[in-house]
Amino acid sequence: MPHYIKPIFFAIYTIVIYGLSSFVLSAPINLSVQEESFFQSKKNIKICVATNFMPHEDIVNGKYVGMVSEYVKLISNNLNKPFVLYPTKSWEETMNSLQQGHCDVIPLISKTPERSKLMNFTQPYYIEPLVIATKDDTPFIVDVEDILLEKLAIVRGYAYVELLNNRYPNVKIIEVDSAGDGLKRLHDGEVYAYLGALNVIGYHIQKSDYRDIKINGTLHNKLNLSMGTRIDDPVLNSILNKALNSISKSDRKSIKNSWVKVKYEQRLDYQTIILAFIIGITIFAFFLYHYQILRKHNRLLETLSETDKLTGLNNRLKLDHFLQFHLDIFERHHECFSVVLIDIDHFKKFNDRFGHLIGDKVLAHVAELLRRNCRKLDMVGRWGGEEFLVICPKTNLQEANILAETLRSLIESSHLENIDSVTISVGIAQIKISDNVNIIISRADSALFKAKQGGRNRIELSD
């Protein structure tokens, strides 16, 4: 058999299986007398859907498309009742249309306390992680609390607007029309981050080819997505719950995987590529995607183990390793190095006067100035509290003093909104033959103490 025949047979087999799967019904749905009576009185069930929420759902040329549309088709077949689209142009219009009785069901919606006053919800049938998208050069975001002072774009009316506002009253939310709109504003630099559903952001990043945007963190909350029904139709809600329960796990997985595979093939849309090659590319992309996810998580674990959460600088553990490394070099080759220990002057007053959020802002401000103005060969990190340490390889005491004075002057002259001048005190020590890690740090700390005793905003050198 020619070598190219097997992939074609495999492609045909896949299409046939996928085609047949659309005709397979899930378990029968047993309705009560009240539910049967209600259903018989309905000629059809009208649905309002979210637009621009691909790959989950959208309206394209007047047709309902996306993974959730497959759920609706399956439920419609099982109940033997047509589900008719009532078109809307925005999420706000979708919500209003349900409340005004123009439609009976919103097939994909997240339950919130406010929405529970306006509609009924089925049990969740789809869970979607909430993630943070940023520019590619933005440090990893461990917690959304780290970026509350930045402009965060979220689609207008979506559930996580309410969730974030309830949890963080001071969060700076910029409401946008759609995921595409939010990511464009991020691409153009109008916002610091866009918050939304993982698959939706991934879809739009790929579709728009934004190479400068990445998924850069997760939110603690996830979207537990249900079907929402009119508040005056509790019987319909009961019927939909039974219909969703009748869909097996394998059917749900098949719906998701089949639709995603078809959409990826449409995205490629190469007219000259044979079907077998498209399937091969899809399978390759699937494994490549999961490989990249694994690499990303490994890099994240490594970064988290070596990075200070608040400032993004190296943490105490990474500094200890770097310090020991250069101590070993000194013992073998007598290559000198110096350490610069920095303390923010009167740091307690920032916390006492303005609160810990402003204190954190001062720490981040000083950290950024240190990061930008230390030399490439230096290692800068947070030593603890309001103290920072700069390890300067191949640098004697006088050279380290020049660097420290540059840093002290830059920080003193820098401006931080609504904050009085920030200054630092500095202690410097150069490695000696009798030193170990603890001794050189102790000598730098003694010099730092002298700098603070001498009036602060100054530098002292260790003997």
C-alpha cells in the first residue's frame, strides 16, 4: 500500500466517526407531568447568546456557532423541541432580552448574587479558568492583588466585573465591548492587562496574531458556567437541568474536542493542503501546545522559587546561592567582589501614614530603580523587609561606592506620586580572606548601621 494512503484512510475514518457522532442521542429525559404540560404549551424555546465569546459561542451570519451550540443542538434533539435564536448584538442586550421576555434561555452564563435576583440557573456544566493577559515583557503575575493599581480591561457586564468589584473595591476596571476589543487595547498600550476566560483569550490571540501578548497569570476564581432561564419559568429550568444531566461525560468531551478540532482546521484554511495533512498538523499542534504548557509551568516554578513576589527581584535564596558562588571563586582565584546593603530610610512612616499598599508601592518603586540602574554583571535582590542587597562581582570597595552613590542619588531625586522624597542608607563591604557569607554580610550590616546613625541618606564603607 502506498505510504500516503494510510493518512487519507485515517482522515476519512475521523470524518465518518465525527459525522455519526452528531446523530447519537444521550440518555432519555424523563419529564414530570407538570414539565410535559409546560413543554407542550411552548412552540419553541428562544435563546439569547453572548457574542464574540469564541470558541464557546457567537452569532456568525445570523447563525449560532461555537461549542455551546452543540450542547443546544443535543438538548433540542433529546427534547424534540426546536431552540430558536433571538439575535442580540452585545452582552447587555442579551441580558435585557431575557429579562424583558424576548427569549427564554441564555445557554452560557455565570451565576452571581446580583444575577440570581433576575433569573434562575441550572447546575454548572462547564468550568473555564479565568486568566490574566499582558504584554510579553511583563513579569509573571502571581496574584491579581499585585496589579490592582493598574488599568485592567474586562468585558462590560461579565460576571467577573461583579466578582472583582465585590472583592477589591478599589480595582481599576476598564470595561470593554468584547475580548477582541480588550486585547486590542492591551496591544495598543491603553491598559496594563486584560482579564477573561482562558480559551476565549487564547482564541483571540491566535486569531489576531498578537505576538506581543501572553497569558501571564491566573485568578483564584473560575467561571462556573450554567444555563440561565427567566425568573418566571422555574419549570423550564428544571427541564434544562434534566437535559444537561442526561449528557454523559464522554459526550461533553466529544463536543468540546470535535468542535475545537474543526475550528482549528477552518483557521488554517489552506485550499491546497490535503485533509490528511491538516489532521496531522492538528495532532502535532495539540501535543506541542501541551508541551509548551508543561515548559511554561516548569519555568514558573523555577521563577517562583527564586523571585520575590512583591518586587519581582531575586529573593533571599537566590542571593545566598550567588554570594556563595562568588565566595568560592574568591577562594580559588582571589577574584574580589563587594556587597552593597541598602535600607529604605524611615520606611515605617510610609506604612503608618499611608497604609501597607503605599508601603508596597515604595518598595516596588525602589526595586525598579535598582533593577534598571545596576550593572549587568551585578545581582540585585530583596534581602528582607525594606532591605535590598546588590552583589558586585569583580568590584572593589571604591568601585562599589561609586555605584552605590549613583543609586542613592537616583532614588533621592526620583518622584513617587503623593509620596515625600524616598531616600536610602547604604553599607558596603569588600570580601576578605577570612570572610564567609555571614561575615561579609555582617560587616556590610555594621556599615549600614553607621550610615543610619550618621543621619541616613548616606553611604558608609566597612573597614
